[in-house]
Amino acid sequence: MAEQKLEDALSVKLALKNYFQSEHGNKLVNVELRKVWYHGGVEKDIWEAEGDVILKGFLWTKKRRSFKYQLDPKSGAIIGYQEVKA
């Protein structure tokens, strides 16, 4: 069996934080997760995470974007995503 790159909720949070850091650079303030869960299936296993990414806005303001991501536990790659409108 292959070694899993994403073993727990903390590793999922770190993977998402690295992804958002590469996307938004120094505008990233924080990544907050509400739910993280693992789906073990016959064909494919996935991690799912729901939460918010907080970005710097104009001057002292901050922007909050809600998201739902699916990640592959073996490679850490993002399989699917959805930005949730609040």
C-alpha cells in the first residue's frame, strides 16, 4: 500500500494553506477550517474540507471567502473545489 501524504486534518489544513499561499501570496491572512472529513471508498479515497480563507483587503479591511475542497490523500493534489457564496 502506498504511503499517504495527507494522514490527518492538520496535514489537510497545511496543504490548503500552502495552496492558498501560492495563489494569493502575501495577501493571505489565515485559513480557517469548519469541517474536515475523510471518505474511504472502494474506488477512491478523498479528504473534504470546508472553511474560509481570509485575505487582506484595502487598507485595514479583510475579505472572507468560503470554500469546499476535495483532496487526494496519496498525492495531496486538489481534486475538486467549490467557492461557497455566503
